[in-house]
Amino acid sequence: MSFFESTSKSQLPTAESALPGRAQAMPVPAAHFVNGNPLKGPFPANLRQALFGMGCFWGVERKFWQVAGVFTTAAGYAAGFTPNPSYQEVCTGRTGHNEVVLVVFDPEVLAYESLLKLFWEGHDPTQGMRQGNDRGTQYRSGIYVFDDSQRQQAEASRAVFQRALDKAGYGAITTEILPAPPFYYAEEYHQQYLAKNPGGYCGLGGTGVSCPAGIVAA
């Protein structure tokens, strides 16, 4: 990926200073490139949604579409101010958006707790406004919850994983846990990027610390 350097990329803009964006939504394919399921809703009523930011969304999306019980995934932008931003705008640091992945899953097959375990183990949640060599607010760690159950599970898992990180010598978790904001689909070429470009960039790297089993019960 290419990156746009800015002295303000490590600080979130205010609503007043954010780029204005646009009313038109980004056009995206009708079907997921890997599994052929719809990329956009409405989704079947039995399915649930989850939203995560873990760094570059190319690698993050691949982590989730490979999991049994996931119906579809999509790369996008969320938790900022600019409506329907472009990738170039997000890279300026002036939208406030995070690179995120929408995960639509069947809770009868795949528990939200399992998605949280993949989230914590799949990146380093202690790095603040960066993930590895990717620096800027768009690479921050975030869990965006759709209901109280998801919020409670996310907060419980954070506490459990923090204890595991403490034992391994890592610092404090910087992950934001917020109500799910509007999700804006990223451009078509970002969707399932690493399936279309198997040799493409993926800057994700975890801590090597395992998230304990039964993270919610704990």
C-alpha cells in the first residue's frame, strides 16, 4: 500500500476540521470474490454482524473470511467524521476513519467470542495509532459493537487479554471499544484484495500471546 505522510496522522481530527466527503456511497461488487455471498445487506435474519479495526484491512479481511461460519466480509472505513470517504482521503489522516472489516457471521456456527479471540491474537493491540510499520489513525485497534452483549464480551475479553499481555511484558491495550458507527464500504479494488492479489502487502503481526480460552466467562 502507499502512504501519505502528514504531521497530523497520529492525531484524530475534529468534526470541524475533517474533510467534507460526499453523499454518494462507494460502488462495490454485488458478491464476495471468495465465497460468492452478497457483499451488502440486507442479510439473512439469522446472521449477526461484527466490526473490527486491526491495521491494514487487506490482511484483516483475509483472516476473517477464512473462518467457518463467516457468511461474508467487507473492507471499509468507520469511526471517523467524513461521509463516504475515499482511500486517498482516509490516508491523509483528515477523516478520522479507521480501516475496518465488517464480518457477517452465523452465531449458531461461530460464537462472537471466537471472533474476539482471532481479533486479539491477530494483531498487536498495544501500539496506539499504528500497526507495525503502518502508522496513522487509520491503523488503530478497534472493536465496534452492535449491542450490549457484544460490548460486554469485548470488554471482558480485553481485561483477560491484558492480563496475558502483562505476563508477557507488553504494555497497555489501546483498543477502542465503541458502539458500531456507520460503515462505509471501501473501493472495489480493496474488497478481498489478497484473494485477487495473493502476493500483495500484509503488514499484520500479532504479539505471539495466546488469548485464553473462555475469555468471556473469565
